[in-house]
Amino acid sequence: MSTVADDAPPTIPVPTVPAGRVRPGLAAAVRVELAKLTAQWPLRIVIVLCVLVPVAFAVVMRAASTMPADTLFGRWAGTTGFATSLTVLNWAASYGAPLLAGLFAGDIFASEDRLGTWKTILTRSSTRTQLFLGKAVAATLSVWISFAMIGVSSLVAGLAVVGSGPLVGLSGQAVGSGSAFGLVAASWALSLVWITPFVALALLLSIASRSGIIGVLGPVLLALVLQLLSTVGSGQIVRSVLPSTPLDAWHELLTDPLRTGPVLQGVLTSVGYLAVFSCAAWYLLRRRDFAGIDAAPANRRPAAVRISVAVAAITVVLLGLSGVGGTALTARRLNTSIAATFGNLAEVRYEWQTGSPADNTIPWQANCNRGGTPIGVGVSDSSGAGDDWSCTITDIRPSDGAGVTTLDLTLKSNGCYQVQSSPGAVGALYVNDDHGKPFINPLYAFDGCLGTS
Amino acid sequence: MREDPALETHALTKSFGDRMAVSGVDLRVDEGSVYGLLGRNGAGKTTLLRMVLGLLAPDSGSIEVFGEHAAAGDIAARDAVAGFVEEPRFYPYLSARRNLELLARLDGIQAAVTPDAALRLVDLADRSGDKVGGFSTGMRQRLGLAAALLRSPRLLVLDEPTIGLDPASALTVRTTLRSLAERGVAVLLSSHNMAEVAEICDRVLIIHEGSMVWDGTQADLQAAAPAPAWRVWTSDDARAAAVATGSPVRLEVGGRPAAPLTVHGGDEQRDAFVLELAAAGVAVRRLEPDVPPLEALFAVLTGGVDGNVVPERVLVGGVA
């Protein structure tokens, strides 16, 4: 085979024998797509923001007097860098991930339609399968790397700016810095699983609609709809099929004892949606003719309309079914969770205050109910998400007979709760240790999760 | 034994809804030749080329490339094929060189021509670092040819490769295509430019309403073309008509004042007629060719005539 070198005078090439061509592999298609993605300045800006925004957040948390207490771990975001990173993870997983999926994957197929370059790449030696997989892998890698950069940036900035103090877990347990580092990293890594179906959805929308706008905004809109469905529905049936269920799987890693069931369920749910979205995307691309815009049937209903109608119909159905099925958010399970969390936090507070190990044998008992109904007076077992829960915590040691502590509690549909204690019973937000140094009273207000299954 | 042609189609058919774009096309393209595909807008040229390049699946019929059946999307069967349809398109945010580098990666690692060498071949070396978004139509055409040459194809399929090019660039492209054919490459190009087809094509294919209505050599086409005609402005049309009565030429008198006469006949008959006019004291003020024979035949084959009258749009602007 002749080769025209760069420094040779221009001559007409001699045709080659087809059998001599080395067929490009998937790696070539992936590299080409990554090169195209990273050459686009809007996506470069996104990558830079993935690094800078978490750093800015850590700096703000270091200086701010008010913490984002409505967010899981937010009340500790200015105390330890591990909580700073987990606070960012809440937002990144809920809104950042769908946005990243849309930005990197939502336009990756549609842009070929917009630029008219399908005919350019489909007449090379890479197969349609290789091009599909190349785009899918490149988009997924880009989203994963961007998401990981948020995680690394938030953790490094948090530790550097806020500090590396111990983390208070979702069961009230104290987590040492070494363990916390691993758990935070694992939480970010587990969230990559939840992101992947959104990447596949963005790819599907990009292929089906041939519109970058739908491909980019579609995953974000779906995430908002899922948030709505998750908020209004605590029924097991709908929750078990929502693609947002795996979003909460990382909570389990910060719970003691760790329950592997919900983690496994989250992974399986994600894999299921990933398979459905990916196969549908591949099917549509595989059967597509590239006949040019003039050959499109004139009466074809715009894909945007069809997709919108389908999403609206599915949403309405799921909303209708949102309350159907039993719920795992029962007073019985809440009693167990609150008692354990409060007990762990009482130990943490004692240790922070005295520097000595706490007595971990104190039996705590919780009684929770909704709507202000007097607890324990023959009322039925309450259930469901809401901000009208209240609990009483009692130290049931016969010798001590400690007083009863009342807690106001908001139980969310994702199985996590926010608790506000009575200051008179547990002390103020800031208390002093035995050396006079103030620290945040972990019993004053706290978070926990009991899961939804 | 007869060698497999570079391209052969059998009863190739494609429709879009109720519209038949290509109907039962049988086509054979041999190595070392340039084939010109002619047809009016919407005749089915681009659809046919899209099927040849594997971008579009035919409803029925088959395509063979160098003797191997090539289904739509069958990349392996089209390893020896390169080309483009409609205007070549590239990534506007990348430079010309970067575009070619990425396409070369999609071709495999044994590219016979480097991107820089391909750019020099089409005279774009000095713009290789510029983003394609700033390129003119003609530059994108040349870049499209460079992208095709990267594959060192044995069959080159081009859709109007010189459209939008300045005369010098168009000449370069035509020369390049002829050189490729001399090196054994089969070239199938569509064009609206009859003169270009006459200049570089060995065979001419004419497609009309999806069907192939002509497949022959330039010589075949010339032989089948109507007799040439000239438009003549004289000092005395009435006397000129009288002279023509006894001449072997056929004369049409223009219907409008100051309209020229139209003389039908071969070169020798035309010369004799001009001399007879001179002898009769009729001055020939202007003499110019009427519709070129190829264009006239094209118009006849593609329904562009009403009786024997070629429409003005065909005469003046070439094929519409």
C-alpha cells in the first residue's frame, strides 16, 4: 500500500485493496466522540464549573452562620468537610446528574442531525453499532468524570477549607475521619449507578427527537417529575418502579447497620432502566434510514409532541397510583429508628463533651405518632410521609427513670427524617465541652433515615 | 473471465410514501472510468447515490460492490467506497485537519493518505488549521473530496462535486477525478453541468423520474443527439429564407421581430449555407450555436421539450 507522507508533494493516491484495511475498533469511535465533546467550549465550561462550584460552596459554608439544614448532612456542612461533600452530593445527584446527562448525552446524536454530519461518519469504516456504542460510552464517561470531579472537588475543598472532623451518620453514629473518607467516596461512586440510566435516557431522547433541546432538557424535566412523584407518593408500588428510587441508595451507606437490600434494589432498578433506554435507543438508530430531510414524511407528527404526550400520560398514571400499595413509613419502624439514632447521638454528645467513652447500654424507647394525637393512648399505628409527626423518647432504665423528651419530626417520602428537639430537654444548639470549647449539640436537631423498604 | 464491476445494481427501487424516488434501476460502473449521472432536480440521483453509499436501504433490488452484495449499512462491503452526497458536512468547531484526523480514525489505522496530504491535494493546506465553520461552500466541497481521498477508494461516489467551486478549483477537481480514473478508480458523479460531464465522463447515465432512461458512452450520446443548430442574425431574413429553400439545411424563422433564424444541419451544411448567403448578398451579422446536442438530448429524454421546441430555461440556464 502506498503512503502519501506529510512532506511529499501532492499526488493522486493509488487505490488500496479492501482486505488491507484494518477495521477500527470501538476504542476509535470512543476517542473520536470524546475529542468532539471536549472540543466544544460550552462543555469545557461545564467541566470547569464542576470543579469551581463545589470549591465556592465549601468556602461559603466555612464563613456562613446559617447552614442548609433542610438538606441531608447540610446542618454539618460548615463543621466537617465530609458533610460538605455529602451536602453537595444531595444536589448533584438530584439535579446535577440529570443536567450533566442532558448536556453531554442529549445532543450527541441530535447534533449529527443538526450539523448534517450523519452522512459523513456513516460512510467511513466504523459500523453503526460502533458509532452508537462510541457515542454512548463517550457520553457516559464524560458524565461520570464530570460527576466525579464534583465529588473530588467538594471533598478536597471541604477537607481543606472546612476541616476533617468526624462525621455524624444517618443513624446518629460517629464516623471517624478514615471511615468517613471511604463512605463519602463510596456514596459518590454509588450515585454513578443512578446517573447512568439518565445518560441512556438522554441518548434515547437525542435519537428519537433528533432535537438537542429535547435531549438536553428531557432528563432534567423528568428528574423534576420524579421529584414530584417521590414527594407525593409513598406507596410501595410506585416507589419500586420509579427510576429515582436508586437516588437514595447511598443513604444506606451512612446508616448503621448497613442494609444491602436497598442498595441492591437501587442497582437493579438502575440496570433495568439502563437496559430499556439503551435498547430502545439502539433499535431506533438501527432501523433509521438516512434519506435526507426532503424524504421525511410530511404528515409525521413532531417527535417532541409525541414524547411530551407520552411523558404526560405516564406521569398522570403514576400520580394516580402514587398512594397505592403499602408503605414502609410506619410508626413501628420509625420508633425503632428514632430510638437508635437518638441513643447514638446521646453517646456522641457525651463523648464530645467529656472526651470519655459513653455508656452504650442505655435502653431508649421511642413512641411516634402523627397529627398531635396523644401517643400511647390506644391510637392506631400512624404511617406515611408528613411534617406532623411527633415522638417521645424515654430512657427506660428502671434505676434512672430519665425524663421524657419530645421531638417534632418531619418524615419524607424517601424514608429520611428531620428532627427538632425541645431545647429544654436536650440543651441549646451550641454547648460547651468540659474545657469550655463550644460545639454543635447533635441532639438539638438531627437527621436520619429508616429507608422505604 | 470478466472482472466484477466496481458497482452493479439490479432493479433498485426506493419510494418515500407515495412518491417513487428510484424505480428498478440497473446500473453498472466499471473500474477506471468516470460515469456521469444526470437528471433533473428530484429525478432520484441523490437517493440512488445514498443507497450506493449505504445510507439508505432500498425497498427492493440489490447492490453489489466489486462483486460483493452490499446491504444498507454494510460497512465491510463498502471498504473500497468513498464519497459524499449533497453538500459535504463537517464539525464546524473543529479545524479542517482535525476533522480529517477524526474521520481517519473511523476508517482504521492504515490510512493510505495523511490528512495533511489530502488537504494539499485539494489545495486547502494553507487553511488546514482553520475551523470549518468559517469555510465557504466551495471549500467544504474540496474538504469533502479530501475526506473521500483519505480512504484511497476504488469506487468514488460524488454528488455534484464541483458545485460552488470557482473555475480554477473546479478544474483542479476535474483533473483529479480523471487522474484517479487513469489509476483504476471507478468514479460515479452526479452533475447538473453538461459541459463538465462531456469533458470528463466516459459514460453518461440519465435518470428521469426514478428510472434510468439512458446509459451509454459519450460517443453513443453524441450519435443519438439531435442535429446541431445555430442561431443566425442576417441583414435580410426573407432572402435568407429563400436561399435556404434550395439548401440542405432546415431553417426556422423566429416568431418575434429581430428574432434570429435557427439553422439545423451539420457543420458542412452550415458552412455551405453561409457561403450561399454571402453569394446572395445577405450579410451574416452574428452566428452562434443553439442548444448543445447533449443538452438537447437530455431535454428530450427527461421530458424537457414540447414537441421539438426546447424550453428557454433549458437553453439559457442549462438543465434546471
